[in-house]
Amino acid sequence: MNCGTEGVNHPVRRAFFSSLRDARRALRASAARATSITTSNDIFNESVRRSMSDLYMLVTDTPDGPYPYAGIPWFSTVFGRDALITALETLWLDPAIARGVLSHLAANQATEWNAAADAQPGKILHEMRHGEMAELGEVPFRRYYGSVDSTPLFVMLAGAYLHRTGDVATLQRVWPNIRAALDWIDKYGDCDGDGFVEYGRLTSEGLVNQGWKDSHDSIFHADGTLAKGPIALVEVQAYVYGAWRAAADIARRLGHDERAVAWERRADDLRRSFDACFFDEELGTYVLALDGDKRPCRVRVSNAGHALLTGLAFPERAAAVVRSLMATPSFCGWGIRTVAATEMRYNPMSYHNGSVWPHDNALIAAGFSRYGFRREAARIFEGLFAAATYIDLHRLPELFCGFSRQRAQGPTFYPVACTPQAWAAAAPLSMLQACLGLGFDANQLHITFDEPTLPGFIDGVVLRNLALNGGAADIALRRSGTQVVVDVIERRGPVRVLTTN
């Protein structure tokens, strides 16, 4: 008995299916911007399709452009660090995401001191919430700025976006925001004037730790005691180095040559002091951090790999860092653990002290590739793909446990991990770029493949609609003995494809 409700439900059902159709069309339209990826491995192709679908499902249209929300169910909102890293991971295949992230974060950049929000002029957003508690001030996250790395990552992304696209107009628009971010690094980030950027919360309500490993116990000394601030993290110095380099490139492109020279000098100074204070000969890698007394946290952690991401590491240090991260205590077979198994606070079931995070591994793989260690990058890629084959829908989660890989057994899941998570969804896309040595020169209209390598589970890959500044190319890469051969299927516009082996 329907009690006369059929006429009421019919338009509701029709509206639902109309909305579903419109959502699918919008998703397809967004995804159509991106380069398409097809490989010789059908399972990996499914994983790529899932990554792309999850990524564009999380991308939300804001008044400033597309913006990837961090993850479901816990972080379905604007996060600064997550979106900046997601944009860096996907810059090669869809620069529109990076443009939207830069524009939205510029629009929400802090302009005044607000201790409750950990805000200082020029600082880039950590998190934005719109719930009842945030609106009423019960929690500080309506607009919260308690991340030490979002600000240098913002400048890094701006430089990478300019190099990828040549879009000077967007950079001119956010140039005041870039300047303000650099002023924050100089004035507030380096609170003691030693050249390193440190963090410390402004009130007892803020986050204790403000790097990407923001658990209360994630920054510690070799004996397990927690570090006291202000704390200078290894990866943050890498991002700051990348920011000074990016700012110099942007300044020179916009005609500010004197600023460019000064900022290049800042980067060089940081590189020298970083090597002196952070590299530990006995560990064979970089320490996790310097505490408030400038004592090094002599712990083997994945963070050290980020020093390779931006070129901060001197070339003679790279091999040692790679060896440390690929050694059995750190590389569990599925990926690189956040903390090596030899360390006091190692716990493979913890959030940040021994687990495996796909985005962390993707950034490390990009750093390996930058210094020519593409085979090691491919090993990381192979481990994460193997993990994905055991996971529903071949979807990489926010993190999984860091237990050692066992034959015929999958990884141990972290039960409350976000899935999907934007920077995890983008991780395999970024790792493919790292293995292929894929780069761009928007000024010369060059797409480059520098000593490309294919991971063992892929014999060939086809990239279609690899766009660059009004042109595009369809490119096939295939394994031929120990080499990877690059074939240009089609070019549209004045784009050129260059390969070095």
C-alpha cells in the first residue's frame, strides 16, 4: 500500500538521477583536462583509473578554481599542506589543479596575528572547517594556520607551476602573496635567526607538532624522549630551500633580478648550514630535527628523503640517504616506513612512527629520481603497487601498517585511514613521472624524458594529451632490453619531445 506517496516520490527520484547524471558529466569533464595513462598492465590500469576517479571526486570547485579536499571521511575539507602536495604530484598531468590551489590559498592567506589560530601575516592555511564547533570558536579550525610547511610549499608550487606552464599572468596575480609568504619565512618562521625555520604553537590549544607528522609523539630523540620546541624539521628546511629557489626563478621571470640574486644567495647559505647541522655521519643520513636547544634528533626517518626532493642535499650525500632509506629497517617491501624499525618509538601500527604513507613514498621517489636513482624509485613504486593489488578497488589508502612484506600476504591495513585520500590517490601518478624522468620546459616548449625507467610490472606505457602551453603530444614508452624507448605517436602544436639515456 503506497498511501498516495508514489506521485511525491517520482519527482524526487527523477531529481536524484538527474543530479547523479550531472555529477558524472562534471567528473568526466574535469578528468578530460588531464593526460590519460594506459600501460601494459591491466591491473595497474585499473589502479590508475581508480586514482583519477578518486582524485577528481575530491576536487571541489571553489570561487578561485578547482581544489582537492584532503580525504574521506575525516578530512573532507580544505587543507593547505595536503592540497599543495597533491598539486605537486599531479602538476605534470593537470596543471589546473595547481592553479586552483595557489589561487584559493592566496585568497585565504593570513594577514594579521591571531594566536588562537596560530596565524601570522603571510602564513598559508593549514585547515578550514565550517562545522558548528568551528563557527562558535569551540575549536580553532575555522581558519587554522598551524602548519610550518604550508607556507614554503606554497612558494615551491608557484615556481613549479610557472616552470610547467609558463603562465606568467597567474604568477603576477599571486606575486604579493608569494612576497608575503617569504616575509613570513624570514620574520616568523625563523624565530631565532639561525637560518632554519622552526615551529612552536602560539597557544596550548594549537597542534603540538606542525609538520606533516603531526602526532604528539612523532618528533623524538634516539632514546625516545619527545623533542621540545621550537623544532626545526629536516623536510621543512628542504621546502624552504625549494621556496627560495622557486622565488628566485619567479622574480627573474617577472623582471626583479636583484631580488632573484638575493634569494639565490639565501638558498645557497641554507644548503651549507643544513649540511653542517643535519647530516649525521654515523647514521649515514639526515637527522629528523633540531630541538629547541639545537640538539639533533638522531633518528632514521623517511623525512630525510625529502631533502632530495628539492635539491637541498649535496650530491655526495645522496647515495648514503638512498642506502639508508632502502635498507631493511626502513624499506619494508611495501614502501618506506615513516620510522625505521631500529628506532626506539618504532611501531608499525602507529599513525606516524613506523607506518607506510603513499604520498611520503611518492615524494621520496621523486627525490631519488632527481639525483639519478630511478631504479630505487622503481622499487618503491613496485612495492606500493603490490600493496594496492591486495586492497579493495586497488585504491591506496592514506596509510597502512609497516609490517614487513610476507610471501602471499597483503599489507596490514590501518583501520581508520582515510580512503580515498587525495595525496595517496595521486601517489602512483607521481611515481610514474619519477620513474620516467618526465619534465617540462614551458619556455622552450620541450617535454623531456631523462633516463626513463619502467618498474618491473610495466613493459610499456602510453601517455595521451600530454599538454604544454597550447600544444600537446601522445607518447609511447616501451621496454627494450635494459633501455626504455620513447616513441612520439602524435604532436599537436610546436611541442618537441626530447630523450636522454
